[in-house]
Amino acid sequence: MKEFQTLAFYLYVPIEEPAVFTAEHLKFCKSIGLKGRIYVANEGINGSVSGTIEQCAKYMSYMNAHPLFSQMEFKIDSEDAVSFNKMHVKYRHELVHFGIQEVDPLEETANHLSAQEVLDLKDQEGVYMLDVRNKVEYEVGKFKGALTLDIDTFREFPEKIEELEVYKDKKIIAYCTGGIRCEKATALLLKKGFKRENLFQIDGGILKYSKETGGKDFDGKCYVFDKRIVTDVNEVNPTIISTCRNCGTETAKMVNCSNPECNEHFVQCADCGWELAGACSTACQANPRRRDYDGTGYYARTGEQM
């Protein structure tokens, strides 16, 4: 049995005095030795934490005992090591940057589908899977035949709604990593006239779907926002869909460019990683500020060092 776990979770729920809650929550997380990144807003909570099995169990019990979070679900991954360097709990105006204030998932969002319901529906005629994640994420992994949008950040999603107009009378199953972005994306689609009876989202996102189905028909790997960078989700019919930017070799290894002035996430095979010292190009490799490459392609954010 692996000694550590990584928990992913979110819940849209009104939080009074979120700034006060943020400070108290950080204190608690540090007191039990967790590491991770949590965002708190008036509209709810979103985060991922990592620690020993015992530490994670304490956190889940603490949260589920709280009157606001008793119904919150956790996606649990077993790990060989902790997935974060430090513990951060931060207050934000939005849990995920979207920029459209009139969209409120607490008022209306798409119907949630269980993993089995997704399997039963997704391959029917006239049904489309919609990836609402950024292109750096779906480049390394996505559902077979999924619709994707050319976006670098979730804030750009509203600008791409027109591209989905041709699917307005079709059945759409939206998905993202853990589910939180689908709540707002589908809420916006409903406001734009998409029919509620045709619009769905995967309950718990890719992470929950993979736990309950073995990740069937998810090609490649799932991009995650911690030291792992990507994680396996498909145990049924796994494949690799991404190729190394530098040499074209098939690989699912995602790295952060070692040049901090670039810092781009991109796909790079192990051989090119060592040859270019983790840089995306020879120009970035020659940058005097280039960070030391250790083979992982992960670099702690400012302030996250131990």
C-alpha cells in the first residue's frame, strides 16, 4: 500500500467572511501537516491537498463534520510521495477565473451524470463530449473524439461559445479535471440558450470517472496542477496521443520549460529533456536564468520551496 494520498475537491456553497475562513483553514491544514493548494471565495472552496493516509483522513473528517461541507466529495489518489511542497490557502473573488459575474452554478448548471451514465450515453448518435479545459491539458489527454476549444485559460471559454452553436440541438457531455469548471461553463451555455435536457456534465470530472470506470476511452493522461503534472487515468484501453515537441516521439511526459522567463508547459520526451536541460528550445536552454533540470520538469512556484 502506498503511504501517501492526494485529495482533490470543490464545492459551490456560500461562505460568509471567506477571508476569515481562509486564515483559520490554513492554520488547521498546517496543524495536521498537510501540503497543497486551496482557494476560498464567497461562492465556495476548491483545492487539492496531499499527505499521509492519516493526515488526509483527518482532513476529510474535519471537512465533512463542518455544516457547510458535509456533502463534499473527495477524489482520492494513492501516491508514493507528497504531491506539493508547501501548504497554501488563498482567498479569491472567484474559485476559477471566469469573469462573468451573472453566471452562478448555485442557481443553475447542467445535469450531473454518473460515470456509468456517461458510458451508457457517450457513444450514442448525436452525443458529443466537450472538453472545457485549456489546450495544454487536452494536448496530453482527452476523451476519444471530444470537442476541444483553442483556449489558453478558462477565462477565454466565453469567447468561444459561438463555435458551439452548431451543437445547440445536440446532446453535450461537458467534462474537466475534477468538475468545477464544468459547473460554470455549462451554466453559461444554459444562459446562452442551450437546452437543459441536452446538456450534461460528468459528476466529479475525469478524476471520479476514472475511479469508477477504469478511465475507459480517455486517451492519454490527465493533466493535474501539482508536482505530478500528469497522472494515469485509463486502465482499460490506455493509449498515448501526444508527441514530443522537439523530436516528434510519442510520449505523455509533460514538463515546465526550465527557462523561468518562458515557463511554458509542453510535451517533451525524456531524451530531449536531458539534451535540452528541460528547455523547450535551444534559445531557452541558453538563458542564464535557466533552472537546474532534474528529469521531472517540475519547478516550485515562487514561495513554494520548503
